[in-house]
Amino acid sequence: MQLVKCCPLVIVIQSRASGELVWRDEVSRLSHFKAYMTAKAKARLTGRVYRLVDRDGVVLEQIFY
């Protein structure tokens, strides 16, 4: 039996201010937990809204300050 390595789950963190319509790509992380903690900290510091998006463009979560 051969083990097949799966591609890592890449989570892109996007943000926008309350008056903006377009989401900006910020950074990416290899785990949902790391992405969530990064976005939560950035939201507290900047006051921006953040969301976590997978590589297929599916929104996984939104984080508000």
C-alpha cells in the first residue's frame, strides 16, 4: 500500500474596511487555526473585517473586531 500525500490546506486571509467593497488578500497560512488566530489579532489591531478563504474561493469564516 502506497501512502499518498495530500496537498496542504492553504487558507488565504482577506480583509476590507467597513466602507470598502473589494476584499484584499493579506497573507496565507497552512492551517485553519493559524489563519483564524492571525486574522483575529489583525482585526483587533486594525479594526478591519477579515475572512478566511480556501484555495477554491469558498469563504470559511468571517472575523470581526
